[in-house]
Amino acid sequence: MAEKIIFKNSLLIDGQGGAPLPDATVVVSGSTIEAVFPEGAGKSAPRGHVIDLKGKTLMPGLIDAHVHPGNVAYYLHETAALPPAVYVHRVTKTLETDLNLGFTTLRDAAGLDRGFRVAVEEGLIRGPRLFLSVTPLTQADNGEAPSPRNSLGIRPEACHGPEAVRRAARRTLGRGADQIKIFADGEVVSQSKTDKGKPGQPRFSVEELQAAVEAAAEAGSYVMAHAYSPRAIQNCLKAGVRSIEHGNLLDAETAEMMVETGAFFVPTLTIYDLMIKEGAKALDPYTLEKLELVGQKGIAALELAYRAGVKIGSGSDIIGPLQHLKGRELAIKGEVMSPMEAIVSATRSNAELLGVADRLGTIEAGNIADLIVLDANPLDDLTIFESGLERVVLVMKDGRIMKNIIKPAGPQSPHFIGMKGGMK
């Protein structure tokens, strides 16, 4: 029987939105959280390996609900030109970085195939738990096949008409997708060099979107939709889409409709912030023109959704070489939401979106032991998550310590423990 791990004297943020608990004790047995003791009750904890977290914060592992670890360059044609072995190693480094940042679960918004999930589960890669979209559904403006996303054979499914959409969704689920990703609006950084669509130009009819929703539901899954404009978002909501991604051009009427339908909103503020501040020099003039349409409007959309009471998740959507800055998303959300609400959006709310709130996203007895430790209280400064490589000092996934750089009395170099096994 594996030795129990007992975290003592922590400031506990349990992911449920309540006030943090000082001097709390959390007991982990195997891959499961066995017990949570509030302040002063830790004396009754069982024996085991004790980790003293005095002066540190214990909280659930972060979940990023919109990521692209497979987009290793800004443009997909640059990513697709990489030799397969080089591509796989670059993705592997990104996944390892994500885990070390404190992200124990990712929802890939298209690009990775099931091989990466198997490699993580078998311990060949140190990485977060992966929920895959594999291949996005899109519509080709010029009738040509969409360009490949990488050198492993992943390319968007171009489909027109409800039956073609239904078949494409079923093929994608058959390739190992956990959910269906659909482009219901134009893009900033296009899937193809020949794509001339812009944000605010809806794609797919309600009937086509509904076909994707029905195909996903048949497999016990759902649809996430890339959508910017009110019309595109409303089309998705009428079709039963579960989560709206980006949504920078959201208006008040559409926000109210999201509340009525119970859809989740996953704003992806970090990518626009980074492209405007740090990535513009790498983008062509047409992409910069499209970025101008939506780049500065994400915060206003988040504020509309927040005031309306929309269920808000968290995603970063970073592409290219800036993947290590995923944690910036929480601080940007903190411009509208409270620090605790921003944290909940990346823990419990994202777990609800992914359909795993019964086992992930909160620190409760019976849940899977996905935990992180920070060297200070993030409620005082959300920018701590952007410096997660240094400030997240311990990462536990599935009850296994994957990173531990907590400094003892004497000097110690960073310690990273290999991964074996894991839940999808």
C-alpha cells in the first residue's frame, strides 16, 4: 500500500469559491484526496509522509479549457513544415512546461492526435491530462482542402451541409476526440493561406451546427465553437453548442441568451494581449488587420458576460513560442472578476465545462488528487500564475508528485518526478 501524503499548515483554496482556509490539512491516499481538515483539525490526520506548507498556498491543479500546444509556430503552414520527430519533441516540451506551470488538465482546441494522450497516460511524456478535439470542423471558402495543421496528418475537416457535418463529426470522434471543435466564425490567424474569412463573418447554418451537436451527443460528448460575432454565437446557441470560445464581439442580447441556454463562455484574453504586445512583428498585414477587429474587445465582452451571469470558463489559446505565458489569463480576467472568481474559472468552472466536476477542479474528499502549491497567496496578486515555473513550487497529478521545488532548510536543486499512469 502506498504511503499517504499529508499536506499540513497550508492556506487552502479549495476551488469552490469560498474564503481560503488557514492552516488546513489535506490527506492524499493513492490517486485520491482522502480527507480535508480545516484549521486546527489536522491533529486527527493519519500517519504518512508529511509536507509542511507553512507560508504557502495549496489549491486545485489549473485547467486550461482552450489551448493549442500543437501550434508550435504562429502559422500552421510553418508548423506543418516541421519533420514529424521535431514536431513531436516541440509539443512534448510544451506539455512538460504546462505541467510545471501548474496546469494539470488541458482541453486541446484541435491539433493533437490521440497518440499524445496515450503517451501521457503511459508515462512516456510528462504532461497534463488531455481532452482532445483532434480535427476542427471548418468550411473552405475556395473549395480546396484545408491546409494540414502538422506533419502527423491532422488537417481540418471541410464540410458543407448538415449530413457532411454529421459525418465529419463522427469521423473526428472516431479518431479519439473527446469533444468537437467547430469554426462558426472567421479567424484571426487562418487555418489556410487561402482563407479570406474574417472575425464577424459567420460560418455554418444553425442546421449544420445542430448536426454536429447531435453527432457529439450520440457519443456522449458536446461541441465547442470558435465564434466572435453575435450572429455566429446566437446560431451556436440555437443549435445547442455547449461552449462559446473567444466571443470578443459579444453584445448584451447575446449574453442574456447564453444565460438562458446555460452555455459556457471561454474568453481567451491572453492570446490577443500577447499578439498585440509581443507577437505583432511575426504577423502579416492581413492578420494584423483582422486582429484589429477583435483584439481590444475581449475585456468588454468578458464584462458583459460577467454582469449578465454567464458561466465563465478559462482558456489562453496561445500559439507559437509564447506557450509558457498561459498563466497570464487569470490576471487579465482579474481586471473584471474578483481574484477568487478568476481562480474558480480555471478550476471548478472548467471542470464543470469538461463534465468532470465530480472528480476534478476542487479539493474535496473523494476527488482525484490534482493539486498545486504556490509560494504565496495568489489572491493578493494573480500575476503569480504567469511566473508559475518559479512560483508554483509543487505539482501533484493523480496523486503523484510531478514537480517539487519547495526549498528545505538547506540548498536543493529543482526536482521533477517522472509520470506514470493517469486519468483521461
